[in-house]
Amino acid sequence: MFKLRLRLLQNKYSLHIPLNCCDEGLKIMHLGPILMNGNVSVGKNCAMHINTGLVAGGLNGDSPTLGDGVVVGIGAVVLGGVTIASNVAIGANAVVNKDVKEENVAVAGVPAKVISSNGRLLWNNKKDL
């Protein structure tokens, strides 16, 4: 009965997030499609925007692993058995298909690459110009 209710709610809100794959503090920034593979691992205090996917890639079916405090931008996709370090900001519409080992950086593009050393931790430290 519980699984049936879960499936109905997942389809109604397009939030396909399996049980026990996310640690505490997951933020869903906007209601809209989010797709996660059943084997994905998401750390504490991560944020997901709409139209994002954390999915298996290739033929081996490996799933992504996200560290603590990762922000996944609108339309971004993380493919395969990649590992994302803590406090990484993934830009809108980015396709991440390789590991991001450096913490607190921003990645963007197709394929994604590091574009800034200002990751999630520095977003709230605005300076007056």
C-alpha cells in the first residue's frame, strides 16, 4: 500500500527520488521534474532545481555520488559513476560526466568543467563594490 501511494505521488509531482538515497537536509528548490537513479548517493544539505537528473550512464549502470552541500542547477544532468566533491555548484543545463574532485568550485558546460573557484560556500559572502 505504501509503495503504491509513493508511486502515485511521484507521478503526480514528477519527483522520482527513491527511498534512502539522500542524506538529511535535501532541498527541492522548485516543484518540477527531478529524476534520480535508485543507486545514487546524495550527501547532506544538497539542493536540487527543476528538470535535473542524477542517472546511470553507459552500459555498466554506475550511479553518481554527490558530497555534502552540492547544488544542482536547473536542467543539469549528472551521468554515470561520477563523484562530486562537497559544496560544488553545478550550473544550469550542465552535463557532468567526469569526477569533480575539488571542493567548493562551480562547474558548467557540456561537458561540465570547472569555471570558478567560487562554489556554494562563497555565494552568501557578497562584498560591496
